[in-house]
Amino acid sequence: MKRLTLRGVARAMAVAMALVGVGCIGFIAMPLPGTLLSREALSSLVLTDRTGQALREVLSREDGRSVGLVGGRIPPLVRAAFIAAEDQRFTWHPGVDPVAVARAARDNVKSGRIVSGASTIAQQLARRLVPRERSWWGKAGEALWALRLTAHLSKDQVLLEYLDRVPLGNSTFGVEAAARRYFGRPAERLSAGQAALLAGMARSPARRDPYRRQDAAMAGMRGVLARMVEEGFLTAEEARLAAETPLDQVPVERVFEVPHLTTALLQRLPELGLDHATRIETTIDPALQAAVEKAMVEELRGLAERRVGEAAAIVLDNATGEVLAYVGSSDFLDEAKGGQNDGVRSLRQPGSALKPFAYGLALSKGFTPSSVLADVEVHLATPGGSYVPKNYDRRVHGPVRLRAALASSYNIPAVRLADALGPEQVLRVLREAGFQSLKETASHYGVGIVLGNGDVTLRELARAYRGLARG
């Protein structure tokens, strides 16, 4: 066996390094994977009313809240704050900052472990997109991905992707989501101090949480403002004013409006083709919703002595079918009263609410509003025995015109009419009107179908009455 010479070893190492270099260049040159920049796992889902105000926010797959910067625009103060705080040479390096790498290498060698990562914004983005363990090899892979990202994306794209993903505490990802959470405003309206506070949180979101560690958060803000002055983004006077101006931080708030409707929608997202949506605008009218909720509480208060403890309401626009208000119960959070039961979608006996559809069928069969119906006692044979319907006032009224029988909601004429038309025909019309909950046979319901012996939902009732309103 030939003894390896020093020159041979050097040549082998050179070849190996060349191969590694070629491999690295090839990796960097490869197009980015199509799903690399997908935000599906990060983006939360926001449901809004018709004005765009949030009704409810659902955490993302990473249990976080994330909203992209509006229109993909990076506000100047946000850009300045994060570049000053995280990557002062962002505009000219290729994704890895050689100056920062040299400084970090010196510090890490002295300590014998990784104490400084010299991570650029591109490297931090790479860490979010392709997570790796915190090690020498992990840092090397992160650097390669940063170079690859910068080779295929513009600087603005790299910065935008980073700003939409950067963790900023309290399960919040991205500057837009953080601006709304901490300051109740979009990122484009952040002040210099507010932008600096968020930038100061980027490296230590937990240690600089403005809700729990206000002093640390303010110290981080002042540090970023100082660096913004050093980089020429602010004057010393502007930084001083920013540090002294109140930040107008908003308290922690969980948006949870129209809970029954939003819960029902969330359960049907795949069915509606919205399982990947990040924002869903409902047709709820916030003023009308509030008015209906208030009216319901007041009505229940007046009916308390009559042992009426719960209610539900839905309001539709007859012309468009839009749901303008939706209240499934008086208090969603009242477990003792079963507040999470959705009265709009729960099956209930509708009482006399189905009579108009039987009368509509009669009018289509040749009856007129002036047709005379008999409001006298009748005995009807049913599988369960003789059935004797009674009016609500416990009286009979003799011959009555169809229009009067309907307007007065008399039971006996309605039952006689259903018997004459045939329960099968009445049930067919009800199903065509949208009462899909009536799944039993006509013989199961009998003529009592017009008096509400079949369970339907309030949503079905509202939809069917919209059909009546539209002729």
C-alpha cells in the first residue's frame, strides 16, 4: 500500500472542498420548493362581520395568530426598526453577513460553544421555513438556505416573508398581527416607538413581553431607537420624542362575537371549501346584531315569571338571503342554561308556523282567500286512534273564510284542510320549502303536521318564510 504523502492529502482535501463548494453552489442555484413559502400552517383564521370588524379569530396550526402585512406593503418605520435591530447590513450582503460571521466565530471559539449566531434576517427566515437543531451543522444549513433564499427572492420579498412570520410573543406571528394585538392598529399606523418595541421583541419575545415584562420591553425599544439613530433612520430628537411618547398599548382582549354562527361555520369549513381560508367575511350587521341580542335579554327578563328561560333569533334579508343577525342563545358562556346549544339550528316543534305553507298549497289547488272552511269539531281516524283537534281559544267559530282562518291561526280549519289536501302533499310542499329535517313519512306525521308535530329548525323556518316573502 502506498504511503499517503502530504501533497496527496492536500490534493484530496482540495478535491473534497471543491466538491463541497460545487454542491453548495448547486444547492443555492436550485429553484425554491413550491410550498416553501406557504403560510397555511402559520396563518390564523379571522371571521369578520360585513364591516370587516373581527368576530372571532382561530389559532393557526402552530397555535398562533398571524395576519400578513396589508397589501404586502412594508411600512417605512417597520422596515427601519427591524433592519436596525436585526440586520444593519441587510441591503448589501447575500444572505449571510461576513462581518457578523467573523465576529460570531471569534466569540464562539473563545467560549467553546455557540453564544452568537450572527443571524441575518434571511437566516432567521430560513430557520422559520426549514427548522434545524442549534448546532454547527444546523447553522451551516441555515446559512445555505439563507443564500438560496436571497438568490431567488428580492430583498423586499425576503424582508416581507420574515416580517410576516417573525414570532412576537403571546402566540403572535408577524408584525401586522402584533401591531393589532399590542396596539390595536394596523402596522402601517405604528409610531416609531411602537415599531421599535416590536423589533426589540424579535430576539427575545418572552423576555420582552410588554404585558408581563414592561420594563424589559421598554429597554429593548430604547435600544432599537438608538440603533435607528446610528443607521440614520431617525434623528436623535425624533428618537427622544419616540421614547417619551405614550405607546397606547391595548389590554389583552379575546374577540368572540356571534359565537353560535362562527362555531357553526368553523365546523363546516371543509364542506364549504374554506378549510384553507385565512379570512372569512360574514354578512352580519353589527348594529342589528347588538339590537337583537339586547331585545332578547329584555324579552326573557319579562318572561321569567312564565318560566321561559331561553330564546334564539335569526334575521335574514329577504331580497338577498344574507344573514344579518344570528343569536343561538341569550348567553353562549352560560353552561348552566346550556348556552352553547344553538337554538337557530336545534330541532324544535314549530307550532302553527307551518300553517301558511298548507294554505299556500290550497290556494294553488283552486282555493281562494274567500273560500269557506268549517271550524267545527271533527274526529279524525289516525293509527293512534281518534284525533280531535282544538283551537287555541278552546272555541269553534263555525264557517270561516280561508283568509280569516289563516290570520287567526285556527287549528281545526287547518287540520281539515290538510286532511282534504292529503298529508303526503303537505309534507312534499314543506320539504320543497326547505324543511329537510322532516325526514319521517307522511303517515308518521299525519294531518298534525300543520300544527307542528314535526321537528324543524329556526334556520329552516326563516329560509322558508323568505320564500313566502318573495312569492
